[in-house]
Amino acid sequence: MENWRKNVNNDINFIPTMGNLHNGHIKLISTAKNDNQNINLVSIFVNPLQFNNRLDLKNYPKTINNDIKISFANGADAIFIPSTEDIYPPNNKNIEFLKAPKELSSTLCGLDRIGHFDGVCTVVYRLLNIIKPKNLYLGEKDWQQLLILKNLVLTKKLNVAIKSIPTQRDFDGIPLSSRNIHLSKNDRKLIKFFSNELFEAKNNFKQGKNINLKEIIKKLSSEKISIEYLEHLHPYTLKKARTEDNISLLAGAIRCGKTRLIDHVFLMKRRPIIAIDGPAGSGKSTVTKLIAEKLKLLYLDTGAMYRALSWLLIKENIDYKKEKKLQNILQNISIAFKSNKNANQDVFINNYCVTEEIRSQEISSIVSKISSIKEVRNFLVEEQRKIGESGGLVAEGRDIGTTVFPDAEIKIFLTASIDERAKRRKSDKNSKDSQEIDLHALKRLIEKRDFEDSNREISPLIKANDAIEIITDGYSINEVVDKIIDLYNDKIPKETQFK
Ligand code: PAF
């Protein structure tokens, strides 16, 4: 393998398996193939270190010839089938036997399978060191394993990106697993009952009902299902789920005869939210629009809402300094976004389409002042929260991560130097600034806007504590978009990304 690796110049997608390949593995291999032009390497190695039960290891299904056929038929370019001695040479004193972190490995499957995750870490670390892949493909079915391996990559500072795929299910809804071949007809009925219970809990949770573990366990026990564990946990820390968690994990393991099977669902109050904040000219709009398109999320341009309102106040000559008058006006305002025929979004205020008008210098020079009025802010923040109630959106603005959606799953603070931002505004063909103002004056305007936005009393432009700052000088739009999408994919289980 080391020799082969030396002669491969392309990047590698690595798909580690223990063989007995099923549709779950096929999805991993075909996803890797469709992702990029890299070489796809599948490994088949039944790692003795991750079995705490000798019989389980002995009985682990081995179907090597079929596995080879399946791998090549679905996109593998090469297959690595080492022997135990290849991976663990008996006299090699340099093998690093790793320990999985206690916080992640002492719960769920780690409770009963002592040493299992240490064995997984050891083998994956060895394989990664030999293969040096660019991408590592893993299934979300083994969610705890995925978290532990992400932690391994982080702590060992390995230069590999982990890509995950959702749990693949059989025709009857039970998760695909190599161990399923040991199941009798009755076992399958039991695991189907168990999976159905998890899905029912998921639906109940979505409708606002609490999770009652004891009740679910009682129902499972009445079907004579032997439960090893059933836990409701935070999806990343694996600590007990808290009521405020938007996404949580309901995971269980049951025994059918001698076979042990796991399944889980993610419970969600709403779909995920990405919050992108930052100053004018940081590239927010372009980046946010592209992310919305690529991740099929709703695009919420909160700046356009402030601009639309400013437009109306100016057009109707409303003295917005008079509180009472403003309150009355706000009560009768409706702002809506609609897709237009160019696949862009039009902004409407009280049914006027104002997409073009709100980009004028007149509006640019007044929007910061209007958006610092308490009544305006409160009104539009409420409107924005209504739009984001069921999630599934990427919102851009100046106070999204701090005020509008403080519980957004991904918070980005996008910025760039004043020089860079002025240059971008100048060359933006859609912005009237490019014709009306010279570069030097544009810089002063941007500085002034930054100052006003950062120093206003209500919802000033500041980076949320848990936001990731991206300084976009020198990066292309696509590089920034890809970085944010990677952060999203890394954090949000694929299983929750679809409706
Ligand atoms: O998930 C598996 O199949 C195994 O744990 C892995 C990642 C191939 C390591 O042996």
C-alpha cells in the first residue's frame, strides 16, 4: 500500500469498511465517486481490536469476493484488503494504541462494548497514516463513531475532511447493517417496531411534545424487546439533552437473539439556520445567495427589509422621528420576498416591488439611521423571526447571530478590509456606487456606515461570541461559499438536512 500510495498523484477518497458490503456501503462509495475526481479507495478489514466479544468477531460475516465486485461496480478504483499482521505486525513496537475520549466513548455503545472505540480509533488512525486521503467517508448510522473519529482528526491535527452520509434503510425501514443477515423474520419484526417507535417520537417532538424515555422503554418491553440503552442526548457532546436544544439525538441499542442492533433519530424543533453577519461590502449578499441555492435553503436578506422600509418612509414623506406616527405606520406594513423569473428574489413592501429602488445612494445613506430606531428594529426583528420560525434558512444582516436567531446552528461573521470592500463596491455593476462615487469617498462612506452600525444602541453590529469570523480578503466568492458549506456539513447531520 505504501508503494502504491507513492505512485498516486491524485487526491484520495477513502472509504473504510469491514466488508459484507450492503447498500449503506454502496452509498458511501457512490457518494465519493460523485463528489469529485479523486481516486476512490475502499478498504476491507475486520479489525479485531474493536470487538470485545470473540464470538462476535468469529461470526462477523465475510463475503470478500462479493465485496470486491460490489466495490468496483459502484465506483471504487482500488481496494485494500490487508491481513491482521499487515495492520498490526506482531513485532512492531511503534503501533500507537489510541484511547477514545472518555466524554464521547463512555456512553451509548461504549457502555457495553468496552474498548470498542479505542480499537476503532487505533485502526482508523493507522489506515489514515498509511493512505493519507483527502476525504474520509463515514456513515451517520454509527453517529457516536463519527463524533469520535471527527474528534480524532481534530486532536491529531490530521489533514483529512470527514464526509458523512445519512443512515440507509431497508425496504421495511430498519437501518442497513452487516449484522442484519443474522436476523430471523421475528427479529426483523422487533427491530422494525423499535425503529418505528423512534420515528414516532421524532414526529411527536416536532409537534411540540416532550420525549418520555420511560414510556418508550415500557412500550418496547411490552413487545419483549430487550433494550441495552435508550438515551436522549445532545447530538455533539452526548451529554443529556436540554430543553433548549434545537437538535437532539434519540439513540438506542436492542438485542435480537445474539445480535445487537443500533438505531437513532435526530429530534428537531425546526430545520437548521445559518446566520451570516458582517459589515457592508464584506460579500455577504453574494455569498448568502449562493449558499441558499446550493443547500436549498430559504434566503433571508434582512438588509433589504430595512432598505424597503426606509424607501417607504421617504416616499411617503413620513416623519419617522415621531414615535406614535411610526407605530401606526408599522402596523400596516407588509414586506415579502418572491422569486422572480431570473431566479433572484424581488422585495415587496405593501405590494410595491422595490428591488431596484432600494439600492440607490439615497437609501444607502439613510438606512443605517432608520434601522437604529427602536420601533423599526423591534418590528422587523419580529417579522424576520416569523419567516424563520420553521428554520431551513440562511439569513444575512448585522444582528442575525446576536439578536434575530441567537440559537442559529451556524454563525458566521463575514468581513474584509475597508480597502477591499470599497474596491468591491466600486466594481459592482449592479451598485449605483460604481458610477456615482470615487474610491476614496466610498471608503469614507463605508467607514461612516461601520461606525454607525457598530455604535448604535440597539442591536449594534458585533460578532456573536460563538460566530466564526471569515476575513474574505484574497479569497474568491466560491472559496468562501465552500468553506461555509463545509462548516454546515460538518456540524449538521445529513439526516436533518432534508425535509
Ligand atoms: O464502521 C465501520 O465499519 C468500522 O468501525 C470502521 C470505520 C471501518 C473501522 O474499522
